[in-house]
Amino acid sequence: MKLTLSFLAAALALAAGPLQAQSKAPPQGVAKNEIVIGSIQDLSGPIAGFGKQVRNGMLLRVDEINEQGGINGRKLKLIVEDSAYDPKKAVLAAQKLVNQDKIFIMVGHIGTAQNNAAMPVQFEKNVINFYPITAAREMYEPYNRLKYAFAATYFDQMRGAVPKLVKDKGSKRVCTMYQDDEFGLEVVRGAEAGLKTMGMEFTEKTSYKRGATDFSSQVARMKAAGCDFVVLGTIIRETIGAIAESRKTGFSPTFLGSSASYTDLIHKLGGKAMDGLYATMTVANPYLDDASKAVSFWASKYKTRLSEDPTVFSVYGYGAIDAFAAGAAKAGANLSTDSFIKAMDTMSFEPDMFGSARASFTPTKRLGSNLSRLSQLQDARWKVMSEYFEPQQ
């Protein structure tokens, strides 16, 4: 009996040794001199224009941080995978980044459906989903300690902007054309909530499948319904296609899109016909000749390094890395998922040179800000048309 107990005690001691060593091991993606960051972008699909801009903005900030010595002595290594805006490919990309590349954190993943598909893969390995490039409520609801969202949601954007602009324009028949997925539906739900505060409902609702290129039937339906205001749950080519078809047929309502439509690509690809489009937004598109010297200097630096003009999606990528760096720096030398969360839950970010709203996080508040504002395309250039506003209740 005593001999058996002695062997058992020895076996337990041997087993405890590796477990104790494992508990002191650095977290996934954190080495002595490096932090591995992952991101998933659309680099070859329908919003590849956005994805490449986000990636470039991230690369610029990573380079700046590394040139300055990194974060607490650790350089950043950014690995970007392509989802082609396909949720199934996003899952495969997340599996590679999490299980093979062993990333510490997922930063700036683009797309609503894509994030929803990939997050379970990340959360299984305790990998945070940080500042996704989508304004869907699922990015912070339901609550999960591994979620951090920065953008006013599509729901809140529309809930605030629709009643404001409908009232300003004196519109009577409000309609919507939207992408038939969670992104488009969130735009519609927010607009419906905003209209409800005015005692109004949509006169006509029409949708399209992701990847569609012909919007003649949708435009015809809205024109036949006598719509004088159209809420667009669209992104790049769908926004351009809907407005171009409307102009061609003499249909001239007020068009309002979400922040997904707030991009320089709308007027670069769509031309003069896009003038007049309204969109909700947060940070402003950075022009090389911006009135702000700080923005103009940054835009010139971006173009010198990356050989293209920056856009608002470049700013999203740049800002996501910048916010991560601030949180990681505050977490200190012993960076881990827990220490990063503890740091982020006390963070606040003041408005930056790009005009962002103040943002803050707490252990129970995982959306940085719910404020947005209006901008309009005038002579192929976005012009800010309002101050930040709260969503209507």
C-alpha cells in the first residue's frame, strides 16, 4: 500500500510539472520580440476595393509602430488572409490564422456575415475579435468578453439619419433597396425604427442577392411606388448601379446610404451621376489637399509609401491598429488576452485628426461610440453635412 501510494505521488508530481510550466507559457501569438496579428479582408471579391484599402491602412500603422521600436519591445507581425467576401472562405481563413499562424488577436476583419462566420473559430481559442470593419450589432451583441466594436451600428446610423433627413427634405414616400443579408437587413431595421418615431413606414421594400449586378427591376418597383426618398442598404457597385439606373429612367428621389456607401469609389467609378448621394459616416475621407494640415500630411505619407491615395477605409485600418497598440501598450510587458481585456476596459479615445467621435469601453460596454453624422457627394467629393447625432429613441 505504501509503495503504491509513493508511486502515485511521484506520478502526480511529474504530471503537475508540465501543467505548471504550461500555465507560465506565453499566450498564443505573443513571443519575446513579436506580436502576431491576423486580419481577414476581401482582396478578390465584390468589395476588394475596401479590403485592400483597409489592409494598406493597417500596414502603414504597423510599419510606423515597428519603426518606433514596437510595443513594449515587441514588433508587430500582420498576416492578412482573403475571404473574397464569402463567409465560407472567411471560416477557412480564420482557421488558418488561429490554428496555423497562431495569431494573438483578429483585427479589422471586414464584412458582417464574414465576421459572424469566423468568430466561433476565434472564440474557441480565446482570440479577440477587435474593431471589425462592419457596423453590425452582432459585433458587440450578445455580450462576449472577446468582442470590441468601434463603429456606430448600421441600425443606429439609420435610426438617427432617416428621420432627420426625411424631415429636412419633406419626403412623403420612403422606400428601400437592400442587400438580402444581415448587413442590408440591419440598414432596413434601423430605418424602420427611425420612421416609426415619425409615424411613418416604408412605402416599398425591394432587395437583391449579394453579388447582383442588374437593379432595373428594383428601381422600376420604387419608381412605380412614387418613392421620393430611398434608403440604400448597398455597398459599392450596388449603390452605383441603383443610382445610375435611376438617373437613366428619370427617377430622382433623395438617396441615403449607410457608412458602407461612404467611399471615394462611389464617385470614382460612378461619375457625376453619383452627386447628391447622402451617406452616414464617422471619420472623414482623407483628401491629399485636405484643409487640415495634419490630414494632408498623413495622406501624402500614405501615398508615398503605398502608391495610391488613401480613403476612409484606409483610415479604418490605420485606426484599428492604432487602437490595438494603445491597448497592448497599456496591458504592459506581460501581454495576454486577459491583460489586454483589462486594459481595454478602461480605455477612452479622444477625437483624432480624422474627426472621429469620442469612444470609450468598460467591462460591460463593448461598442466604442454610437454617434454618426451625414455627408453628401458634391462635385465628386464628400462634404460633411451635419454634426454628430444620437440615434432616435
